[in-house]
Amino acid sequence: MPASLPAPTLPRRPRWRSLALLAVCLAPLLWPIQHLAERYYRSELASQNRQTLDLYVANLLGILHRYETLPQILGGLPPLREALASPRSSAAVDAANHLLKRIAEQTGAEVVYLMNTTGDTLAASNWDQTDSFVGRNFAFRPYYRDAMDGRLGRFFGLGTTSAKRGYFFAAAVREGEQTIGALVVKVDLDHTERLWGKTPEQLAVTDQYGVVILTSRPDWRYRATRPMSDTERSAVEATLPYPTRAPQQLALAETAWLTQNRDISETGWTVNLLAPYSLVERPVRSALAAAAGALLVLILALGLAMQRRRNYLDRIAFEGRARQQLELRVAERTGALERLNSRLKQEVLEHEHAQQKLVQAQDELVQAGKLSALGTMSASISHELNQPLAAIRSYAENAEVLLDHQRTEEARGNLKLIGELTARMASIIAHLRAFARRDHHAPESVALQPAIEDALALLAKRRRAMGVELVRDLPDAPLWVQAGETRLRQVLGNLLANALDALTEKATPRCLWISAEKTAEGVTLCLRDNGPGFTREALAHAREPFFTTKTRTQGLGLGLAICDTLMRALGGELLLANHPQGGALLTLRLRPARPGANLQPPEEFA
């Protein structure tokens, strides 16, 4: 054995006092870095909030502009003029009420109501509600006075009847040159607050009096952002736009918020976006920490450089001694490698011999698998084609009877259905052939409801003959899943046929439930019957080929095995269980897909 290496000499410590002095000299550089980072992040936050503020203002103006011209347009409707001309006619007032209700439902307005020249409400879209405006006088509102003066009335305030805030548009209803009343549209602005969402930035829309009317902070609502003059207080007491006559002052620390605002000249409002200063302080602290870390790394790098320079000479001597020791170790390792190489060659020869035997065994296993797959495929084709063949025979017999009675159109419909069933049989055979060749088709977007209707149509005659009640709970909107259209119908047909087979053992009433829903993971379809359900043995072995609880004349035990194989090929899952209220419960979990083009359900079978 070679002699051990001599212990290296301990490196001398660097001059840490010099490094500490250097750190003290470089520390003042952090102040301008902090100042520059603060200016940069303030500018970035202001630019981002400016775009957000523009989007919110545009959305708010879009909502108001949509209803702005509505009172002027609707004021010329004959039913409204007739109600103003004949206020004591219950028929005229009732027609106006129903018309205003339809207008409110179609336009999305909160309330639409009609007032006479004294400010009394004759008709309203909420005439049939407990907080109806009918019979109430709103002559004190500014929008009514503006409308009677021939101007478009605008006003934001809290409803004295409904206690709900909203924005009011009002326009005069004229008969020639004479003003006979006013039509008012109230717009609900609550959803504009909900659009803001949960963000650090806060929204506050103030009116011409400086009072917050829309905000993302409920505790700011109806708080004054500035002192009001005596004239403004009198206007507030006269028009009652808020739930209080004297709004409390909203105290906000100017140093805690970065504020940006936009004025809306049409309404006299100011939209304010307040961003907490912490959004700037956090990245500034991160930048300052990064700069301090960089300075620390620089100081440590200088210290390491000094340390490496001091150790350079010691390392040269150490490497000279290590080189001699290494030459001795190389000589020993060379001999060991030669012996290991000889042993490795022998192992490679043995591995090649074992590989040849493995290839031969694999060839024999593939041949045995082909013979097994051939038998399974034959049984699968027989099982899958029994249902369409039975349907074709039924339609052919029905067509013969229809032709005897000269009902050619109905017979032609049966023949068309026979053609569709033969096409389906060909598709099933093609898919079984492709399955045998391991030819995996790419999944496509398939609408689930039409596939269910197709499978039910194939078994409709048998279900009605058995007196099975069908209970559906399917959404109206199409549920799109990733599947093959023929394979999905094949799975549904097998599962529904098994359910009907189970119900033959039960006396009436017989029920079959079908429900589907869209979940976060995909689409879930549940099939349930009130039959005897699964036994413990059936739940353990139902997915195995040729396992069945039926007689040999009733089935081969391939249905659930084929369904399970097809579901796994489609990326889905088939779950078997018993329902707590009795009967079997089968759950299909399918992957979601984007909406496709196949929305038409199949034709109903005769």
C-alpha cells in the first residue's frame, strides 16, 4: 500500500479588518439604490393603475350610455301616453305596467316608471312587488325637475322606497308641444363594484359633493372625502341622495396610499384608484436586499481572492507530493481495471445468450397472445352485434306490416333506420378490428346528450315492454367530452342493456335513473337502477372477461370488460357500486373537451 498523503498546512486567515472597513465604505451606496428603486416601482405601479382606471371608467360609461337615451325613446310609446291621458282607466294603467315590466326585463334596467305632471307615479315595472313605485311622488328629485324643464334628467341616489342605490335617467313625455309627464329609468350600479374583485388596490367613486358612492370598501361608502359647503349641504337635504343627511368625513392617510383619479364630466363624478404604498415598499425592500446581498458577495469574493492568493504557494508544494502518490495509485488501479475488464467480457457473453433466449420466449408469447385475442374478439363481435341485429329484425318485421297496410313513408323510415344500424355495426367491427391491431384513434369532441339519446332509442322498445320508468337529470347545455362517437355509444348501450337485464329479476315498479354533471375534473355520468344490485363477488370480478352472473344463453360476460377497456382507452374511468337506497350504480368519468360541431341528436327510432 502507498504511503498516506501528508497533511496540508492550514491556510492563514484573511485580513477581516480590511474587509469590514471596505463594507463600511460601500454601505452609503445603498441609499441611492433605494431612491432609484422607489422611483421605478412608483412609476410602474402608476402606469399599471392608469390602465386599470381607464378600463373601469370605460366600463362605467358604457353602462350609463346604454340607458341614457332609453327614456327619450320610450316616451313616445302609445300605451304610456294613453295612461297619462286617462290615469283613471285601470285598463290603460295596467297595459302601461305590463309594458314597462317587459321593457325592464329586456333592457336589464332596475326599474322603469311613468310620472305625471305633479310627480305622482302612474305606472312602474315593479307594480306587482311590495316596494312598488306606483302612487308615490318623486317631484322632489332633481331628475324630475330637469325632465319637466325639457332636459335629460340625471341623478344618483338611494331609493326612498326600495332603499337601493341607483342612477336615474329621466326624459319628458310630450303630446305635441305640451309636456304631459316624465319617464324615468333606474340603473343598478351594484355590479360595477363586484367587477373590481379582491385586489390590494381600492376603488372609490365620488360625486359632485365629494361623497363616496361606489367603492370596493363598504366602510368607505357614503363618506365625505372633503368638507361640504352650506349650499351643498342644503342640496343634499333637499334631494336625499344618501341614507344620511350629513355624511361623515373619511380620513385617509396620504402617505399610505398612491392615488390616481379620472373625472367624468357627464355625471360630475371622480373615479379614484388608491393603491397601498406597501405595493411599492415591498419590491423596494427586495431590491435593497438584493443590492446589499450583491455588496456582501463582492466583499466575500475579495476575501476569497485574498485567501486563494495566500494559499497558492502552499498548494504548489502540496500538488508535488500528491503527484507522486497519484502515480502509485494509478499503477494499482490499472491492474485492477484489467482484471475487471476480463470479467466484464465474460458477463457480456452471458447477457447476449440470455437476450437471445428472451427474444425467443417473447415470440412464443406474442403468438399465444394472438390466439387468445382472436377468441376474445370473436366473442366481443358476437356480443356487440346482437343488439343492432335484434333491432334490425324488429324494424324489418315492422316495415313488412307497414307495407301490407300501404304505409310506405313509415316503412321507408324503418328502412332508413336499418341502414343506420348496419352502418353502426360496420363501425363497431372497424373499432374492434382497430382495437385488435392496437390502432388507437385520437379522441374527438363528442356531445354526451345525443349519445345517451341514441343508446336509449336502441333500447326504447324493450324498456317500454318491461314497463321501466326512465328518470333523466341532464343539463340543457351540451356536455362535450373527449371520446370516440361510436365507442361512447357502444359503452352506453352495453351499460343500459345490463341495467334492463338486472330489472327483469325485479317486480314492478322498475326504474332507471340517468344523470350527468360537469365537475372540476371533467364530466360525470351516473346510471342507476332499482334492481338487485351487485353481489360482493360481482363487484370483485365484474371487470374480468367471461365473468357473468347470467346463464350461457343470456350473455358471455364480456359487456363490462369491454366497457372498462373502452373507457380506459378514452382516458376515462368506469366505477361500479351499489346505491345506498338499493340497486346498482355505475359512474362514468370522462375527460372534458371543447365544443365541437355535432350538436344534432340522432333521429328517434320507430
